[in-house]
Amino acid sequence: MTPQRAPIRLDIVQTVDQPVIETDRLTLRPLRRSDMGLIELYAGDRRVAEQTPSIPHPLPPGAIDAFVTRVLAGQGDDRIWALDATKSGMDELVGAVSLKALDRGQAEVSYWVAPFTWNTGLASEAVTELVTGNPLKSTQVFGSIFQDNPASARVLTNAGFDYIGDAESFCVARGAVVPTWTYIRQMNQSAA
């Protein structure tokens, strides 16, 4: 019998304009294919998926591969950073944070973290550093949080965001429209 070889992936990786950001406990870095297992483990957790608008639960077969392939190919109008916590003695991916470019120099921040890191300040640290660095040179950054997740709202307020109103968003994992709180952070015009 002839041994089988794994297929060779020739993904185009376009992270040239995506900076690596260091915090005290984290490295925010571009995603890599080796992150797929930890993304599936943590994002596939119902508790995580139900706090995001777009992560389905259960995860369909191939969903994480398709997601990482899209990110590595530079497709879409969002940039995604892995929260690498190896310098804190944790996993090389404990969550993700993204910035999505909007019209008029605005952006939207989104994030999720593994349940074992909840209430540790890692999400606040990641969002604060990313938004402060302002890699998209945005004039305003928005964030939206489900109203039944006040811990995530604290992440935004800790990062300098102000509450601006209520809205609704569809949650794929819940299969329902969920009330949200919307936040904004005005960026320093000299940094934009």
C-alpha cells in the first residue's frame, strides 16, 4: 500500500498591512491556518456563538476552514487578529478581534474570547490596544453588544467607548433577533 500525502495548500496570504500588536499579556497577530483547531474549539462553544451575531451553533462542517481561507486570501472588508496568549502561558489563540471598514472613515469592532478567559480582562486589553492603534485610521469606531451580555459591554466602556443607543441584531446561533446596545468611540483626529 502506498502512503498518502496530505494536500499542499497554496493559500495567498495578504497580511502586509495588518500590524502585529503587543500588549502586556497578548500578541494580536494575523490568523494562520494552524489556528483552525482552537477557533473550532472555542468559537464552536454554544456560550461563545450565542454572544455573536454570525457564528452558527453547531458549526457546520468546513465552516472554520472556509473562514480562515477567506481571511488568509484577504477577502472581505474586515481584518481579523488572533488573540495569542502564549506569553501568558495560555493557548496561541484564545479569541479573535476584528475591525470592519465602514463608510465615511468609520469602522466596527467585534470580538469573542474563549470562556476560560472570561472576566480576566484579556478582551478589554485586546480591544483597547487595537482601537488605540487605529490601524484603519478611522474617525469613529462602533461596537454592538447583545443586551444580555453586560460583561462584553464593559469591554467597550473599558476601551473608551460611549453608549449611544439600542438596536437589534439577528443571532445565527440563537435563530432570533436579539436586542443590542450600540457604542461609539471618537478617534483622535491626529491619529487618523
